Amino acid sequence: MFTALALAAVSSTRLSAASAAAVANFTSNLTAISNLPQSATNGASQLGTFQAPELPTNWLPNPNGSAPWGWRTASNANPYTQSPLSTGEERSYEFTIARGTIAPDGYEKDALLINGQFPGPTIEANWGDIITVTVNNDITGPEEGTALHWHGLLQTGTPWEDGVPAVSQCPIAPGKSLTYSFKADLYGTSWYHSHYSAQYAGGVIGPMIIYGPKSAEYDIDLGPVLLTDYYHESYYDLVEEVMGTDLTKTAPESVNNLINGKMDYNCSLVTDGTPCTNNAGLSKFQFTTGKTHRLRLINAGAEGIQKFSIDEHKMTIIANDFVPIQPYETDIVTLGIGQRTDVLVQATGDPSSAYWMRSTISNCSRTIQPDALAIIYYPSAPTDAKPNTTAWTDTTPPCANDPLTSTTPIYPLTPTPDPATTTTLTVAITINSTGHFLWTVNDVSFRADYNAPLLLLANVGNTSYPYDPEWNVYGTGTATSVRLVVENTTPVAHPMHLHGHNMYVLSEGTGSWGGGVVNAANPQRRDVQLMQPSGYIVVQYDSVNPGVWPFHCHIAWHVSQGLYINLLEQPADIAEMKLPASSKQTCVDWAAFTNVDVVDQIDSGL
């Protein structure tokens, strides 16, 4: 049984009438004038400014000058078995992760930055290209390990490149580097982020765009639109609170909400003397009258479910995660943490006007200031104009994605109705013997061992871990199809993410699963699915990608508190893999670091 205090700590925060009025008054007083330069708010990033590069509407330049994926279209090529073998192109990046000072909403804070940017640089590639990223760990004061995960990519044949410390690699030690190299094996919109503790909530995130066959026509690609709840405390301080014994602090409230790393803050609320500038600046976009624009929405936050909309403009959804779907129209798009949705918007507004772009944190999540705003300018609108437009009325459920009946993949795939393995996973909460709040899956709260990556152990034949149940490993053996029935016994929504696969989402809802499957011939596929409070999801995947694959809630604090399992897939094939020398060297470097410095791993590690 859980105490009322524990339940209150994880339940959503609803603003009082007075607080809601104060927030509404604050947002109504925002201006289009930026009082801080981009270098102060977001460092070297250009996202959210008119200088942000416009993306190509077809593909990146390549020697052939034509579609690098050849004959493949969204409707005639199986994206999992018929991706381009090789385009011969390598897209290379070098990232340096270090501490820096930024003020995305006017409140100055120390953050973790990639190449001095928040959000980090945009990775771009064509479907079938090789992406190479050298990551330099320059985190000091204090030193920390790090690792980058390339969210949603399958990593078929390269599971060691998945970027999860204690699972696919050892962390990158301070002062050391690791070069990741992997195929752009799916196409569409995604992001990358640190998978070391809750480090990505401290700033280590960036968009990843992979160009592939069009599933719908459009004229202009406005690029990534990152939606992020925002905290003024450092990520480490928040993890200390989350992992403490004060049960009122186990699920922190975000203090703001950002679009492409920008939003204003009411600096009169600052009481600790930290420098803060009102009207720091909002993100700005340009529409061309009569044209169709593609926006790539990414929920890259720590906890908040986002409700995205554009005043007086309908949106057509064309993809969820890396899966093109049959287009349908909507006013509001719901995104859980880690989810992406690509939308098309026709510029039918007044050519001399500006319009609000909005993203609001759902009242299913914990926040103090839920509203993020950005401005869309039409060609004849003054670039300092403030919109005077009205938001759509939100009639969507607070804790759920759109109905599965609305989301039909363009390329049809039918999962087997009789999977070789079916596993029931029960999500719950507990207070352990020392008074700490933890999440559990089948009564186990995950904890990582950075010095013993599971994939590396499996590669040398060690695939049995009864001596450390906290690793929470589920072996699926030689099964080629696996079904997971996930039951949520808690009053909290969970965006459940599977690495190494797009999962078939067979059913979701509240209460218990009745055995039915939605659109059994061609169900929704994606890599993150929202599981509703006191509800369930039923997902299935084709177990043909040897590796050790995480399946976890993507809320940063829930992962820290152990809501995570590992799926060990085709272990005999893992034993035959030839891991690169960099895998061993990274562990040698990490062992040398931890022999001198004791790593303060206060959470699950992931």
C-alpha cells in the first residue's frame, strides 16, 4: 500500500485559480521584442531565429544528384527489411559536451551544452547514409561520464552504438572521446540525447533529421520544433531530490515550457538573487502565403506531456515517430516525452498578420507555468508584431495519444496473432526499506552497473544474471515475435519507449486489457507510446535484431527511479558479433577513471 504522501508526490499538479490567473496575466503581457541576444539565451544555437537554416524538401546533396534511396517509396518499401544497403555517403559530426551558462527564458543558469549550443546541433542525413559522431567529454567542475543515444534508430547489426551506458557501452570517461558510427536505417524526425542519469534534462539534447521518401507533398521544411519542459535547478540537484527521502520532492514541477529552447519568464518570481531578464525572447518562424509547411515536432523534455497547436491553422499529421501514416487533420497534437509528430500546415492566414504557436503542458503532468509560446510571421507582418489570435479549444484527453484508429501506417505490416513469447509487465511504486520512493516493473527497480555493460557480457557468453536482479533482464531467447502486456497500477501516465525496434501498438486504454487488437491487419507502429494512468498498453515487436534493448518510461525522473527493463534478444547471435575496439577501450578508460574517482551514482544510472 502506498501512503497518501507518495501518491500525491507523483500525481499531476493543477494550478489554483489564483496561480492560473497569474500565469495567464504573465503570458498576455509577453512582447515580440527580445531583451537578450541569442548568444545569451541559447549560446551558438540558431534554432528559434530567422537565421535558422531552412531544410531541403527532398534530400541532402549526394554524388548521384537524385534520390539516394532509389526506387523506394513510403508505400512500396518495407522500412525494416528494404532500407538502402549503402549510399556511400558519410555524414560526420564532432560534439564537445561541456558546462556553460545560458538563459533560455531569461533566468541565468549553468547547463550542459553541446558545442556551446542549446539545443544541440542538428544532425542531418539521407536514408541509408552512415552517421559518424565523435563525442568529446569535456565535462568538468565536477567531472561526469556521458553517452549519447540516437533515439528511434534500430542499430541493426550495431547494437553497441545505441549509446546506453551499462547496457551497450561503458560511459565516456571525463577527458576521453568516443566515435559512434551507425547507419541512418529509418527516415523522418527524431532526436539524440544523453542517456547518462537524467543528464539530458540538463541540456544534452539535439534534433536528428533523416531525409527519405515523401509520404505527402509540401513546399517548405521549417525543420525541428523542440518542445521542452524546463527547470531552473540543475539536473543533478533535481535527481538528488527525486532520489531522496522527502516524498514531496520525488516528482519535481517544471517552472516553464520552451519552444526551440526559448520562452520568457516572470523574473519577479526570482528570490535567490540569480540574474534574470524579462522578455528574454521567443522563438520566431516565417510562413509563406499559400505554401504548405512541414514542421517536425519533438517532445524532448523531461516529464511534461505537450499539447501543440497553431492559432487559426489546422494541421495534417503525416508521421508519428519514424513511421509515415495516412494523413489526418487535427487542431492539437499530443506528444509524450520522446515522441515525434510531423505535421503539414497550409499558410492560409492574413499575409500581414502574426499568429501564436503554442505548446501547453498537459494537466496530466507536473508544472508551474505550462504555456510555451512562439510567433509565426506572414510576409507582410512587422517582425516585432505581437499576435492577437485565439487558441483552439482543447477537447483531447489529457493523458493519451490520438486514438489508434486514427493512426494507420502507410506501409502495411501485419504482426503475427500468435507471438512466440508473451510477457506481462506490471508497473508500480514502492517505498524501500530506507524510505526512498522507487518505480518498479514486476517488483524490481532497475539499477545500472556502469562497469559491466550487458551487451559486452552477452558477447562473451554471460547471459544469466541471477546474482543481480536489479539489472532487470528479460531473455526472449530465439523467439522471433514478442508481445508485452504492460499494466499500469499507478495514477500517472508513462511514455513507454522501446530501443532497437518500432513496436506494433495493438491496444491501449484505461482499466485492464480485454484481449482486443486495434487494426490487427496494420496497427500503429512507433517507438514511444503513452500509457494512461491506471491503464495499459499492449505492444509487439519482431525479435530479429540481436542485442540488449532497453524498454522504459521516458520520463527522466521515472527512469532515475528505476522504471526500466532490458530485453535480451537472440543471445547466440550476440555471441558471434565482433565488437569494435572502441567498446573495450571505452571500458578501459572508464575503469581507470573509477579506480581513482568514486562515481556518485545516486539514481538508476540511466
